[in-house]
Amino acid sequence: MRLSSSGVATFVGSSLFALVACSRPSAAVLLDQKLVSPDGLIAVHFPGDFVAKTTSSPAGSSISATAKTATKGTVSFVTKPGLTSSLDGFVKEFHTPGPDEADESRAAATCAGKPGLAIRTTWTVKALPFVKRRCYAIVDGTGFISTYAVLRDEAPANEATLRAIVDATEFLK
């Protein structure tokens, strides 16, 4: 069992449930889908109303999970193996906010159960504001970046589910 600020993740048989804080009391999210990154470093658990895909390159691999209903948001995970830098160095190397991002805030955070740094911004696409949260961590010499984005107006209803997906990520190696 993993306790996080967004809820409690618990294995039940072969499925993962996450109790998430949202607008209604203690909603349970069934994270019944699982996808392992091509490099075998992480496994991402997500609900059945999301579609996931992987990509791979010598510099690392990624998993993206997108809600079938676009307003529920997207989550992506990137691994960067063979890091020799500190967390601060990792963030400096890989965090590049776009010109369409504003209101950046940084805070120490837990990223999939590991200590890290969270960076929140407002990201504007075609005049629509999104909440974007990136979380950076280093696990056994591998850099890990999780990012989720959701329309700002939809964030109160959906951000807890996106956070539960991040928090349920497993580090396999």
C-alpha cells in the first residue's frame, strides 16, 4: 500500500484501486490497465477510460495516457537512464517551460512515491488555460518526469485522478 497526498493506492487482486480526493467524498478510481515502458523501468497503471502508448529512444522511453474524453486530461511519463546529476541539475537540464506557460510555482513533492520537485504552470493553448504539473525525481540513477495537463475549468473534477495515475507508477528496476 502506498499513501500519498492524493489518496491511498492499494493492490486488490490484479487491479489497483486509488482513493482520490475530489469534489465528492473518497471516490475510488479503478486503475485496471497497465503498461510497462519499453526500457522496462516503469509500469504505469491507469483507468480503462484512458488510452496509453509508448515510445522509445536511446535517450530513454515514454508512456502517454490520454483520457478518451478529452476534458479529463493527459498524463505522460519519461525516463532518462544513466544520470549522474543531482535533482537540481536534472531539473535544470530537462525543464524548459514554453512561451505559452506562466505562473510557475515550485515545491518539494512526492513523485510516484519518490522524493522530487513539482513544477506547476498555467499553459495556454488557443486561448484555453490548462493546469500543467510536472514532477521530477531520480530513482537509482534514472531520471523520471511525470507531466499531466488538464483544462483549468476541469481541474477540480479531474486532477485527483491524474495525480492517482502518477502516484500509482511502479519503478521496476
